[in-house]
Amino acid sequence: MRGEPARAAAAARLIACRVMLGLAATLMAAPGAQAQSTDAGIPQPVRITTLAPHATELVYAAGAGDKIVSTVLSSDYPPAARAIPRVGNGLEVSVEKVLSFRPTVVIGWQSQGAAQTLGPALARLDIPLILSRPRTLDEIPAEILRFGELFNTREQARASAQALTRRLDALTRRHTGHKQVSVFIEVGDSPLYTIGSDPLLNDALKRCGGVNLYADAGIAAPQVSVESILLRNPDVLIAPARNAAARASIRKYWSDLQLPAALQGRVYTLDPDMLFRPGPRLIDATEELCDMLDQAR
């Protein structure tokens, strides 16, 4: 296995999330599978449980972070979120533990997993369950505005959302008409996975004048072979890495395979939490991504 164990474990978690995103549309169509989601009737005072780290980040951006009473293990940003009590890992949660924090609203990211586990108990107690699943970059500031309305933090939410929208508009203006750059996004290396038909990351690439080599895969996180990547020969390779050792390992691996992008210094890395969470920091990651593609041009 290439890379340090911590990186491999993180990649495995990311793959699981992306695969579940790809399956969600099918699963939600199954009779009885969908948890109820509503924005109506949030009791006061607001007490929020978040079931996904991006939801935690969005609530903080909307100015309501102090109203979160419990969350999941991976909610670690902003730093203040690390002090919030944990109720599970996002896919599995303890119903009893969630209810012990007396939430008045629960925010999930899809209707399966933790949301489905909690759904019957929340329905019995008339606790609203709302879902947050941005599918484009523009939907990230829209979610912040939505939470500002729900949690009565409109002023801070509006300021945060407007700042993000201005940055997105600037990216679009800056890269309109630029030469397209083909991109391979590595997710995990053992086995090798990539981002496929994930609408959010493909939107991020499009803003930068990038084209995902596997956008037509039909699933969110397809498994691919090294041979297919060498054959498709991307202009740029993007991989998740948290430190210099991981970055060096990735670049050496692809250089040893004689991938032209690696030999020409066009292998770039990004913090996986910024790149793969559909929250405000994805816009930070998109700005970095655009700079990388500009360098490659």
C-alpha cells in the first residue's frame, strides 16, 4: 500500500462517502427508505444535532455554531467544533445518545445511514430532520442563507453567503474562455479510486476550466486501473494529502510510473477535508485548484 496508514484510512472513509452519495438517488427511491425531511417548525430555543462535518461547517458559517449540542466524530472544523459532544460516526449513531441532548432539529446529509436510523424516533417526538446536500458550488452559500433563516441568524448568514458568492463569481469571470485542462482526481490508492459523476467536484473543475477524465463514469467514485490513467494521460493529477511526506510519496509514485503529468511537475495535492466536504472550505479548495490548473497551462 502506497502512502502512510493514516492517509490510506482517510482515503477509505472518503471513498465510502462518495460511493454512498452515488447510491443515494437509487436508495431514496425505494419504498419506505427515505427519512422525512422538513424545514418547517423548528422549535425554540434551537438545539442542533449535525450528522455530517460539512453540515457543522455550514451551521457555523451561518452564525449558529453555538446552537449545536451534538455532532459526529469527523466534525473537526472550525476548531470550536472539536468541543462538541459526539453521538456516532455519521453512518451509525446512537439514537439514545442523540435524544439525550434534546435536539430541536437534526441535520443530515442524505436520507440513509444515520438519518434513517434516527428517523422513526425523531418523527415520534416531532423533531424536524432536515437534509443538507449541496450539489453545486452555488448551493453552498444558498445553504448558509437557508440556515440563517431557520436559526434566526440572518445577518451573519447573509454576510458569509455574499462573501462566498463574490468569490465564486470572480472565479467564473477569471476562467471563462480559458483553455480546458484534463484532470484525474485520485481518491484512494489501494485499490485506486477516483471521482466520477460527482456533480459538486465536477462543478468545481468546470469553474477552473478543468475537465474530469472520469466525469462520465456513471457513479460517484469509480475504481480505475493505473493502465487506464496512463492511457488517458491527464494534463493534471490532483490527490488528497495532509503533509509533505504524503505529497512526496504521491509524486514519486506517479513519476516512477512515467505519467507525463508527474514528470512535468503537474501533480498537485489538496487537503482532503477541504476538497471532499461540501461546505464553505470547498470554495477555498476550488480557488487553490484554479491556481493549480493555471500553473499547468
